Amino acid sequence: MKQIGQGRTADIFEHQEDENMIIKLYKRSFPEDAINQEFQISNLVYSLGINTPQPIELIQLDHRKGIIFRRISGVSLLKIMGKSPLSINKHSRKLATLHHNLHGHHVVGELRQQKNVLSNNIKSASALTESEKNIIIDYLEKLPHDNNRLCHGDYHPDNVMVGEENWIIDWMTGMYGNPAGDVARSVILLSTGTMPNGTSKHINSVINFLRDKLKKEYVRHYIELSGLDYADIDRWILPVAAARLVEWMPKEEQEQLLKIIKERLRAVS
Ligand SMILES: Nc1ncnc2c1ncn2[C@@H]1O[C@H](COP(=O)(O)OP(=O)(O)O)[C@@H](O)[C@H]1O
Ligand SMILES: [Mg+2]
């Protein structure tokens, strides 16, 4: 099978018998529940009319679980930005507009609730003490529930594909909750990050500069579209950063995340 893409959780292959389909094949150790969840959430999101690849069926291949999706044509916004860094403002605005559009959908019931997802992850974060976890969870509970809006849960430029149309992919973490929390997660994703070992100092500083520009322009435009204040987003940073500690990431990135968390903890306790 010809491989056409790769993410953190899965490899993407062309379907051998149908060129209009792709197979997202998960890493062998990947939990089955999460794959079923991605299938279910993708179905729901597709049925809402959001531009996302239509999920067709769950399959098993070479002892790996997978999902067949309809193939879409496009290139990830991350790749596009890499190729035309001078247009970063334009791309950041697209990132914000598409995010704001998906937040226009009300959903309840079938999806997990943002505060539950966050507090479950915070409870499992081994890098935090029990007392730190309690402070963050109490703080989270006091944040505004707001309306039950569709949230992506992992919205970043590699989960947006741009072709003749714009597509939002990779819905495993889809949930309902407060859009400000969903934007805070994107801010965290755009704030921390490391390049592979051996990347030169120069490349590193260029990447950091672009990432910062992307983040600022994305937030500025999201605020403009939504009418939120930056404070509405900023107050979600602490719980969202703490919840992210359960995900695998390079040690240096975890240290950046912990630094943000410790600073914010000092401010609330
Ligand atoms: N339906 C699709 N049609 C065409 N390419 C796809 C499709 N879904 C995913 N891809 C390609 O595979 C990459 C990884 O997919 P993604 O669902 O984000 O995987 P992961 O969960 O591992 O991040 C995407 O960036 C894209 O290049
Ligand atoms: Mg992805």
C-alpha cells in the first residue's frame, strides 16, 4: 500500500481498491477505545455538515486497527506555511476563521464534556503533586461553562488541510464545551515545541519567531471574530496546559509546559 501521510498516532495509506478512499492505520499499541471514539466523533462531525473527510468504516489490517475515510485533496496548512513563511499572517487568519466557524455548532450528549476531559487528564498527570492537581481542578470548576459548543480538542495547522476547499481532520479529541478553552489549547500548542536534536541555532530561532508570529496573529484574529477578550482565553491556559501533561512529548517540551503551569499556579494559589 502506498503511504500518503503520517501523524503522531497513525500512518495514512491509499486504499488499494478505491482511489477515492484512504486508510488511517493506527500504531499497533494504540488503544482501541480511542480509535472507536475517533470513528464515532468523525461521524457526528460529518453529519453536522462540517468539512471533514467522511468516515466509512472501522477495519483491521495486519493486526492493526484502522478507519477508512474518503480521500480529500489538499495540503496541510503547516506545510503551506513552511513553504511560504512570508504569508504567515494570511494563513494565521485562515486558521482562526476556520476555528471560529466550527465553534458555531452547538452539540451535547454524544460527545464528552470539556471540563470532564480536562479534569480526568489533570488527575492522571504524574508530573504534578496531588495538591497541585486539586488546586487546578478547583480552579477549572469555577471557569465559565458557557454554551455547549463543538470543540476540536487538538486544533493546530497540521490538522487543517487546504485545497479547493478547507478541511478539518483528526477528530479523536472532539468534545463540547467552551470555545475559549479550545483556543487556549491551540495557544499552548503554538507556544511550546522543540525541533529535533541537531537543528541549528539559526533554524531554531527562525522557527520560534514564525511560531510566535503565527500564534499572535491567530489569537488576534480569533478575538476579532468572536468578540472575546484575551483574558477569556488566557484563564483556560492553566488547566489546558496541565491536562496536556498526559500526552507524550519530548522532555524539553514538557519542561516548557511545566514552567507555564508553575508560574500560573503561583498566581492562583
Ligand atoms: N482523508 C484524507 N485524505 C487525504 N489525506 C489525508 C486524509 N486524512 C489524513 N490525511 C493525511 O495524513 C496526515 C495525518 O492525518 P491525521 O488524521 O492528522 O493523523 P494523526 O491522528 O496521526 O495526526 C494528514 O496531515 C494528511 O496529510
Ligand atoms: Mg493530525
